[in-house]
Amino acid sequence: MNLDLKHVTKRFGGLRAVGDVSFTVPERSIFGLIGPNGAGKTTVFNLITGVYKHDEGAIRFGGTDLAPLRPSQIARLGIARTFQNIRLFGQLTVLENVLVACENLRRSTLAAALVRSPFFYKDEQEMTERALSLLSVFKLEDMADEISTSLSYGNQRRLEIARAMMLKPRLLLLDEPAAGMNYGEAEGLKQQIRWLRDTFDITVVLVEHNMQVVMGVCEEIHVLDHGETISHGTPEVVRRDPKVLAAYLGEEIDDEAAVAAAEEPA
């Protein structure tokens, strides 16, 4: 199922945070959405997930118009996300944080839960096994009983991804998942993103400032600056685009300088 944005615009009062943005994310791709601070990347995520409603244009997932849907309904369609600022349940354990996201997968009824029927316990066991399996993917299984806020920053980031995966998404939106990670952790994250895409047949959209991750894992990249599109293409095309380099460096540069800058190690 493709994600399609067509001429999407969002205003906050007199400020146009996103202006006439259009792109298509192919099914089972790893897609990057990048740009300098304030470019509108997280706003686009909020529009896709229904936190905000766009003023103009259309957002569709697999042909379904997302505009009239609430965030909970969009999540049930198979769209899950992480957040730029970590949002874990601080009083819950690592395992409990993942289990929070399984409510739409439960098959037992409220009545079964009240009487503690065998079907309820079977459902609980299946959800716990799935949660522990996801924690194992992110090397967090040994921390399952720890309070989530006691984890390191990098592990909290991974826990957010595990919680999002508990929803069994078809589209996973990752908002700066490599923030706070060192080089080795970022390399491991790249491998995990590819593994998740290939193993679960999902589409991944990545907002990220770490160019090591973006250029190493994304197959296609869309670049925003001040809410508007300035470039789109493969990593090789985008990293050589003078408009992209100017946006990040804060000044206009010529094509020769752009190529030289692009050849610098990421």
C-alpha cells in the first residue's frame, strides 16, 4: 500500500508550516524525509497520523483518504509512529510499555477479562510472547522488568520502535530514531530498519538528521526547507543537490562546490 501526499498544505495562523508538498512512498520501501530544523518534517508526520488536519491537498494510504479519520482509526489502518521527543510511560516497565500497544490485537472480550477465562489467559500469553520477541529484536529482553525511564537514551529510542511494531503496522514512521546514539548504535539501527522492512513486509518513512543513517538505509529521499520541497530522489542525487547543501549550510553554493561537499565523508 502506497502513501500518497498531494499538494498538502498546513497553516498555523499566518504561518505556513507545510506548503504544497507532494510525494509518494512506494510499498515496502525505506523512504527518507529530511531537512534542516524547522523544515516541517514532524508536522508532515502529524498530518499523516491525524494529530493535525491539513488545510489543502490530500493524504491517502492505500487509496484510503486519511483526512476524516481520527488518530486511533489511522493507527488501526496500520500506521504507527515514534516521536521526536521520547514519549514512554515512565511508571511502567519496558515490557508493559510494549504491551500498551497491543489492545487492538486482543481477541478476548471484556467479559472474558472480568471472569478470567482460559481464553483471556491464552490471549495474554500470546501478547506477552509477541512483546518479548520484539524486545529481543532490539536487544532489550534482559531489561523487560526495568522501569522504562531507567534505560539509556538510545535504549529508550529502541523501546519506542518496539512499541510501534507491536501494532503490526504496514507503515512505520520513525521520527529521529538515531538521536542520542553513537556511531555503533546508529550502524546497528540501520541493520534493524532493513530487517524490520524485510521480515515484516512494511514500509518505513524516516525523519532523521543523522546523515550516516539516512544515506546508508534510505532508497529514496524527499527534502523540505521552510515547509516546501526543494529536492527529491535517490541518496546519490540528493547529496549532490546544491539546494540541499545550501539549506544545510545556510548559504548558496555553486555546482562545483556542491560536488566537492558531497564527496566529503558523511
